[in-house]
Amino acid sequence: MPHDHHDHDGLSPSGHPYRADQDTGLSYWQAMEIAVRELMVEKGIVTEAEVAAQIDAMDARSPAQGAAVVARAWVDPAFRDRLLADGSAASAEMGFDVGPMRLIAVENTEDVHNVVVCTLCSCYPRNLLGLPPDWYKSRAYRSRTVREPRKVLREFGLELPEATTVRVHDSTADMRYIVVPARPAGTEGMDEAALAALVTRDSMIGVGVAKAP
């Protein structure tokens, strides 16, 4: 007997959770994306397999890639210097291509704490950190971080000493930032993999710090 999508405690017939907001017609932009993609496939500009491979590559991006870069900077002073001088080139050394954008790495120290925002939209180093969190795209974060950064950081649970200088960096379409958080105490002798596990997404945006071992 056929089932409607409200059966099975909110599951669709395929067994996936049902969401009313996704049970609507295509938006203008969704329809345009489908039309352009199908036209490009039809004209032989790309193949369906290439489109699928690119989607898989984008889905595979995660903060773990950025964490690996930070961990390398913690253990390799020469790499740290190259990262701070040219974030794009240093990331490419590790096999992480950030594309044509300019990646700038900024380092947290005892005296300076960096935090990243995009006041216009949600520019973000997705190749290293994956998709941006919803709060990063929110109007409140985008507007308040440049006006009252200490208060915003406090709301994330990060209380900084008054003597610490807070620097806010505004990302753009062709320039993105990644924060190199301060290395936690007590991590001497840990290898890169273990150190990378201490680096969180929030610490690379600047609204948090690396985890203690």
C-alpha cells in the first residue's frame, strides 16, 4: 500500500527525514543552475562525471585540512614563516590548492588575538575549512564583530585579557584569512596528527582557541 511522506515518524518513502521547506518548487536560481549545467553537458564543455567529481571534492573539504596546516606551522618554524608570508603557496606545499584567491595567515600570540569576519557576505577559506557555519554568515556576526569584537568573543566563551590587542580582519571575494591559533601548553613532543586534533574550526576563525591536550 502506498505511503505518504508523513508516515514513519516524519520519514519520506525513501527513509530520509522529511522537511517541508524542501518540498517546494524550484527557485529561479535553482532552475537556472540546472539549465546552465545541462546545456554545458549537452555542448560537451563538461561531463556529468566531472560535475559529480567536483561536488564530491567540495563536500570533502573540512576543517581538518586547515588544522593540518596549523599543526605543520607549530612544528616547523620555516614552514610557519612561509605560511605567514604567503598562505596560498604554503598551503599548496601540503597539497591544498586554495585557487586564485589570496590566503593570508595571521598568528595569535600572547599579545595579539586575531578574529576573521566577512562584513559583506560570507567569504571564507572553504578549501581549508569546509563550509562556513551559519553564524558566520549571520548579519549579527558580520556587523557586531567589527564594532564590539570583545563582546562577541565573550559570547563565544572566549574572555581575553584587557592587555591583549584584538585585530579584526575583513575577508573579501579575492582575499581570505586563516588564524593560526597559539599552540597549547603541554604539547611538546606531540606529532603533527595529534596536534591537528587540537585545532578547531572556531580557533582558525578566531572565535575560539585550540583545545588543551
